[in-house]
Amino acid sequence: MRFLCLSIFLLLTAVSADAAPSMVLVSIQLPDLGPKGYVSGFLIETWRIRIRAVCQIPVGWMITAGRNLDQSGQISGAASGFMTNLDDQQFPELQNLVLIDAPPTTAEKATMEPPTLQGTITVGTYAAPQAAERMLPLSAMNLVLRPAQACPAPVAEN
């Protein structure tokens, strides 16, 4: 009888582990913009992604995340004004932004599907005569995925 109970317990544990989606934290790793560079926004388009939580919002920013009726969605963020742009010292505020279900593997995707995650960041330079902004593509190197079970605990502000 003990063997039967133990077998059922192990079977249920294995089934529940398979049923629980693995999740990842999405961070934006920025290219070197120099000491006078800043980020004022980003847009990440998603495909077949379920967004679980927005984990961090930089001060003075608006972050939106959602999914359409089809498989597409987006995660976007923007500074609410020039004073809330992120400079090189504040770039870490774009780490651990969003918790999502782990993306499908390449083997699970159809050949005609769009990329799972792709996007752009809006950057500028304070040194320019007129803070001209431009959009840069976010590559796989810029979108960092790290396994996680939940959003990290917030860092205490001084």
C-alpha cells in the first residue's frame, strides 16, 4: 500500500511540475550610449507570449503590457517627460522588467511565425544641439531572458 501511495504521489508531482509553466524575466540590456546618452522609451512586440507581471517601473515612466486576441502582444514603456529619461547610471532600471511564460522553443514554432520577441528602444544624446532622438532595434543580445518563478523583491530606495 505504501508503494502504491508513493507511486501516485510521485506521478502527481511529475504531472503538476509539467503543467506549471516555466517563466522568465525579461530585461533590456542597452548598447553603450556613452555618458551623455539616454533612453526615453521602448517597444517590445511579442508572439505567443503570456505576460504574467510587470515587475519594475522606473520612476516617471509608464509601462503597458498586453496581448491581442490573436497571438500578438506588446510591452512598451515611455518616460513621462524629459527629466525622467534614463541616463547611463539609470540603465539598470530596465532590468527584470516583466515576468512572462517561457517562450516556445524553435522546434515548437511554425516556420512562418514572427519572432517571439522583437523591438526597439528610443535613445538620444544630451550633447546634441537639439536632443534628437532615434530608434534602435533590440536584438536577441539586448533582450535578456532569465529563468524565474516570480518578480524579484523590490530594491529599497534611499
